[in-house]
Amino acid sequence: MIEKISKLNHKNPLFFNLSILFLFSIIITLPAYFGGIPGGNDMPQHFQFSQTFYDSVVNGSYYPSWSHQTNYGYGDVGVRFYPPLTYYILIVFHSLIGNWFDAACLMIAFLFFLSGVGVYFWSREWFSESSSVIAGLTYIVLPYHVNQFYSASLFAEFTAAAVLPFCFLLTYRVCQKGRLGDIFGLAIAFALLILSHLPTTVMASLSLVIYTLFSLRRSSLIPSFCKLAVSVSISLLLSSFYWVRMATELAYVKHSGEMFSSDVFSFKPHFAFLSYFPFIDGDLAKTSGYVDLMLFLTLGLGFSFGIIYFLKARENKQYPMTNALALTVFALIMATPVSLKIWENVSLLQKIQFPWRWIILISLGISLIVGAGLQGVIDYLKTPQRYLSIIAVGILVLCVPYNYFRIMNTLFNYPKEHFNVVVEKLRVSPSNECWWTAWAQKRTANSQNFTLPRPEYIADKIVLGQRKFEIII
């Protein structure tokens, strides 16, 4: 058996390496398949939107404008503003499988695999096939990436995390080679990112600027800038069917209001490592300790492999990864209170709401660092400095039990037989208030803190001229 695997590895190494990534993507999705889909805060919204897209596509309208059944039949405007890519992927799998549970599991496995493949090819720009496989596997198993699905149900952000590596890979190729295929490839990748998740797009855009500055060749600065500008322009055209409507109508949805970027949604309580900056006033978010622990483990992994990488690189006096290191450092600054003044003075950043979102970009950079340090880790096992290798490998291995017991072992899961029923009920259930129109009123009972059914939200008077009307519940 081992001999057959060895022959396959030498005969078709790309297929073998991608098979490893695919296998791990399946394995990391199995807890959801056997234990149930996690019921995170954002799960209801995503499956409400998914059903709207599915119903719309089945009826011949490929891009819906209104959720016609949500809120007890009064509808919802959120699908006009939320990026649609996640829902198109999900309904493709639903069309193939026939139920939402299996479709969700297949989509998650596919996106885990896609994210690993992106990091693999990105790492191959510098490092060996083995190192690149480890880099791809690292990105798949890093805590924040796993948390996006298992703990937080951040489906759209999870989709964006799968697209991100391709944006950085193709940006590097455009800077270094500038081939036509890379220019169009970057345009498609960035368009898909825009269609995945807007906060991640904002963070990635800023990070790509930093990454580009460290990737450009001095001999071809102006041609490279022009080619990158062409890629961005094409990506904006490709995604314009979404963002033009969203940008021009943003004032009509409650999500654009101040209430969804202040108080509990304010960026200030949601910095990583906030408790270690006592000079900053404000309460900690309830998730602060949870976020800090994920980031500690991720940084510990990057630091241990990074030390070995730099020790080996110093011997050869070659440091081919300054761009990825710059990306990681920049993302770390933006995720922590070090960047507080930037957040306070850039209103666009405040719309991201949670600075800890930057951890996905930290994870991306550290995955590459792990791949870079792999050969050094192997070499150091044969020297008196083998303790450095043992620490590095130990932290990487630690990610697996940490993910399972701390992140994947969630309290609220929906097994298959219940999940499909729950999703069907979400079709008409109340949606999140942030996706209501700006003029929709929210009422609560006088003595109890709960929201009344959707028919109570509408105003007492409806302006219809002299026409007759009636409300049918």
C-alpha cells in the first residue's frame, strides 16, 4: 500500500497533493455531518437568503430583489444588499443533493478544500510541494478559519476566506510576470471576493496594497501598477450587477444606520488582546477571551516556524517572503488596539464592526510562514536545536484537539432530520432587523422584551390614495 502511494506521489504529485487537501477537507467537515450543522447567530439569516435565491432561480429570476416570504409574508430587502456568492454555491449543491443539510456539508467541505488549494499554489511560488501542502493544511485547520463555520456560522466570511489566497497569489504573479492570464485571473478572483463578503473585501483591499508594495519589481513599477489597475477595473465591472445597486440604495436599509455600528456593534470592544491595553477605556466583548486564545495559538505557530525560517534564510541570505510577512504584521496591527486611532478616523473601517475579523488575514500569512519553515523544521530535528522543531510541530498538532474540543464541539447543532425542518420554517420567520427597510418600525410589548409578529411592524396608516386595501394574515 505504501509503495503504491509512493508511486502515485512521484507519478502525479499535483494530483496526490490535492488529494491530501481534499481528504483533510472532508475529515474536518465530518463532525458537522454526523453531529449536525452548528446553530450560530448568523445561521438563520444565511438560510433565509439561500431559500430566497433558490426560489427565485427556480422561477427564472437569477438575481432576486426581495424576500417575498420572510417576515410572515411581508418580505425583506436584505438580498438586495448582501453579497450573493455564498447562496449561489449553496443552491448549486442543493440542486444536486435535494436537501439543505447535505448541501451545506458539501459546500463547507468544498470551501475548505478551495482555501487549501489557494494557499498551496500561492506557496508553490517559492517553496517545495511538501512545504506547500503543509501550508494549505495549516490554513484549513487554523482556529479562526474553523471558527468561521463551526462556532460563528459566518458562511459568507467563510466563502471569502476560500477566495482570499487566490487574490494574493494572482497579485504576486501580476507584479512579477504580468501575464494576460494572471491579469484576468486576478480580476475574477477579486470580483468573487466582492461577491462573497464586504468586510473581508475592505480588509483584503487594504492588505493587498501593503502586499503589492512588497511584491513589485523596481524595474517594472509603472507597467505592474497599470496591469493591477486593469484587473481591479475588470473585477468591478464583473461584480457591478451587485455593488451598483447596493451602493446606490444603501440608505434604504437599516444596516447602514448608526445603530449597527455603535454600542454592541461598535468596533471598540472587539479588538483582539484588548485586555492587555489597560489605557483604552471601554468594556470587553463577551468573546474577547475566546478570540484572544485563538490568536495566541495562531501567533505561537507562526512565531515558532518563523524563527526557524529566518535562521535558515540567514544562512543563505535570502528572504523571499517579505511580502507575506508584511501582510501578517499589518493584519495583526489592524486586529489589535495598536490601530485604534486609525479605526477612530476612518469611517469605512468602522463598518467592519469587529476588528478580530482581521485574524483571517493573519491566518493566511502564518500559513505561508509555516510552509516556509517546514524544511528548516525537518533539518533542525537532526541538530542540537531540535527542541525548536519539536515546539513548532507540537503547536501545529495542538490545533487539531483545540479545534475539536473548543470550537467544533458546539452546544447548538441541528442534525439532518431537524435541520431541514428548521430551514423550512426560516422561510417565513422574522429576519434580522438590520435587513429591514429604513422606515420599518419595530415594536415591542409594553411589559415584555420581545418582538411582536411582523404584521404589527407596519404603520397605522398606509398611503394608497383613494384605493381600498386590506391586510390578510
